[in-house]
Amino acid sequence: MYQEQNPLVKTKLLDLSIQASEGHYSLPRENLGSSRKHYTHFELALFTKDGAWINPHSSSLLKNFKELPELLANYEEGTSPVGFTIPKKLIETLLIFCRK
């Protein structure tokens, strides 16, 4: 599910950048090579299909995502918003939502 070379995951609804390393907001915050199974939390950025940043605080795309409050709790605002230390399970749930 997580690829070091191309962290962008494309879905029907939006694209997700899911990353983990010592330079990202992930847990653990260290380089573990190409294996993602040891990470429990990831850095997350969301993009429209044309590559524009999505701010989940103000975007209507995620209004029906039941776990939106949990996502917003760890998501900064701004012109380039990023989710920090987002739990793996929440990302998996978001992927299922975005693929419907």
C-alpha cells in the first residue's frame, strides 16, 4: 500500500501522499528502508485529481467521512496543509472511503 518511490495513492475521489521517514511526521520517525510494516503513523497530504492541495478543514470532499474529526485533530491548516502522525488504521479507512 505504501511505496517509497511514489507515495501518491490515486483514488476515485482524490489523491493521497502517504509518507514515513526520519524527515516526515511518522511513527517511528526514522528511516526503515522500503518496508512500511513497522510504521504505525504516517504523514499525509491530500490533493485534487489536478494536483491542488486539499485542506480537509474546509473541503466538502470529505464531509461524509465519518472519521473526519479524528483526521482534523492531527491536520494543520494553511495553503499546504499536512496531516501529522496519522494512524495507519485511519489512513486505511480513508482509502476505503475515497475508493467508493
